[in-house]
Amino acid sequence: MKKASNTFQFESEMKWQPAGAGACRQIMGYNDDLMMVKVKFETGAVGEPHTHPHTQATCVASGVFEFTVDGETKTVRAGDGIYMKPGVLHGCKCLEAGVLIDTFAPIREDFL
């Protein structure tokens, strides 16, 4: 392994990084093959449509979001999940403030 996080991550010790207007993220556990990221959104914040070469799976920890993935739009809430294939256009709008848990394979080096 070239890159790897500490074994334990404590929210109170991790820095929040900007992730667009009304959003910020904390990098959780990672190694070369996998990364987990917590993203906090204010109501009305937008995750601009984008693509990347990573596989992404997202869990809605709290809040309500409108996600568009590959042209399909759905409203998701706490407990719901979203899967994004590599290279697929996707984005979201936060309808009620909340937190997403994003996982990526392989690691998003651009986040480090």
C-alpha cells in the first residue's frame, strides 16, 4: 500500500474541507483501493453534475436529497443508497440539510 489512513478516525479530530457552496467533507478511512468520505450539506446546496473514473456508492445518513444519475432523478432519504458507475454523470441537490457517506474505489487522490 502506498497510501492508507490511520486505523481510527475521530470526527472531533478531523478537519472539514470545503466541497462547494454549502457543503463540506471529512476524509474517513482509505487506502489505495478504497476511500470513505462524509459530506455535510446545507439545505439548497448543490453537488454539481460531474463524472469521475471511480466507482461510487453513497449512503444517505440524514437529510433529503434529489439525485440525478445518468439522466434519472430520484429523491432519497436517510437509509437510502445510490450507486454510480465509473464515468456516469451524477449530481445532487440537498432538499433538507443532511449528511452523505460516499465510498469510492479506487481512492480519490484529488481529495487528499
